[in-house]
Amino acid sequence: MADTRNPEFTAVTQDVRVTVRAYYLADQSEPERGRYVWAYRVRIANEGRQAVQLLKRTWLITDAQGRTQRVHGEGVVGETPALEPGEHFEYTSATPLATASGFMRGQYHMVVSATGENFDVEIPGFSLDSPQASRRLH
């Protein structure tokens, strides 16, 4: 049965599947102070025939006021996972916003291990909606 409160968002680029699910963290949020926090769980799966490695990531985090923060850096959660065909890597991270809703999207910057070819993998856009947010699709 699908989790309608925390839907999955998926994108596939060059045989790399990225699946994301976000969760509102009420225990870490302080709505009265304009602080809303979400965790997001990401699964990166290599569905291709060549080994690949994630080198960097770029996130675009947009709040309900339309303010966008760009986060760019090495790897994810301190790692630069290498994925053989059929392997996957999962991690959880978090982000705060000053508004009760927003959305995130981005790219993983990867390399084909055998050839050194660089390519970007889409991170699907996904909603960040707290119980305080009016329900709407982003």
C-alpha cells in the first residue's frame, strides 16, 4: 500500500535510478519560531551495465516564499559511493526551512568508472509539506 503522506519521487538518468521520500520532523521543528525541518531518504540504484561513482551533488531548496538556496559539495553524507551494476546506496539527510512548505530538486555529478566520462543524474523534485502547510502540489 502506498504511503500517501510521504510519497516517493523517482527519476532515472543513464540507468541510474534516484528515489526520494521526505518526512516532516515535528520533534525538531519550531513553527512558532519559523523553523520547519524535514528528513529525506534517498536511494541511488545503478541499473546499468557499467560501474559508476557519485562525486558531487547540487541541491536547489526552495521555500514557500520562492527563495532558493543552492547547496553544492563533495559526495553525500561524507561519502562518494561507487556502485557496480545492480548495486544501490541509501542515505538519510535533513533540511530546515523558514516556511511550512517548499520543495527540493537537484543533481548528482557522477563518473563512469571505466571510461572517466562525467554525467549528471537528476534528483527528482519533491515536496516538503508540514501539517501547518496548506495542501498544494509544487
